Amino acid sequence: LRRGPYGRCVYRCDNDVVDHQVVAIEFDGGATAALTVCGFTEENTRTLKLMGTHGEIRGHLEKGEIEVRRFTGAPRGPGAPGVGAAAGSVAAAGGAAGGDPWEVLRVPTQGRHAGGDEGLMAAFVRRVRARKAGEAPGEALTSLEESVESHLMAFAAEESRLSGRAVANGQAS
């Protein structure tokens, strides 16, 4: 420990990995997003909150829950439009019972990133096998353009963190 890298004091070394960060993003069309990363929390997990004009969605990776709240009297439940339809294994729990405005959807939590890594790889392998068999591979979970754009946003966030300046379209301002 005295001579190797594992005995170094975390506060007196050259490690500049981000331990806390807030990123504000504005998309074309005016939609905004905020990403908060914090390594100093008791709960080591990912949470998500999406707010829209018709409702909001909250997600908690470790609990395997997605909570949906509609601001309108729209239909609820796994068969309702936009709720659980694409997520085959999603099961509804809670919901309107007792006047609770949140519908809680349970999602699998096993595997890396709650099974997301395995799901991405399984979808990729299915597409490769279909193409090899001369069949149409079907839609990808995300397009190449979306994947590249998400990586460019991450690179811009890191550039902003290191430079202390806002970054617009990949260019520091």
C-alpha cells in the first residue's frame, strides 16, 4: 500500500474523475434536461424524473420501479397507450387504488444496469442473426444517430466541466 497506487490519499493524487456534477442541456425546440451526478450519497443508484405537459415519470433503478402520473383523466394500466406497451415484462402495481395518483410499474432489476446491458446485447445479437439469415433485422433500440448524439452530449458535458464554460453544439462558448 505504501508504494503502490492503492495507498495514495484520494485528496492528494492526480485522479480528476468527476465525483459530483450538474449538467443543464437545452435541445433544439426548447426542451430542457438536467443531469445530476453525485458520488456522495448513501443510495448508490440511478433515479430518473421526466416532466411533461400531460404527466410525469419517476424511475428508481435499484427498486425496479417506474412511477407514472398523468395530469389528465387518461386511461391507466399496462394496456393504456404509452404505458408498459413496449416493455413486455412490465407489471402494474398500486395505481388508482385508494386515490393514489401514481401508477407503479415493476421492472426487472437483475443484471448490469438493471438488465439494460443484457437487453441491449440480446437485441444486437438478434439483429445480427436475422441479417445473417437473410431476414430483415428490424428496428434497433436506438438509432446510430441517437447513440452518437448521446455520446457527443457526454463529451460536451465533460468539456464544460473541465473548462468551466458552457458548450454549445460541441463548441465552448
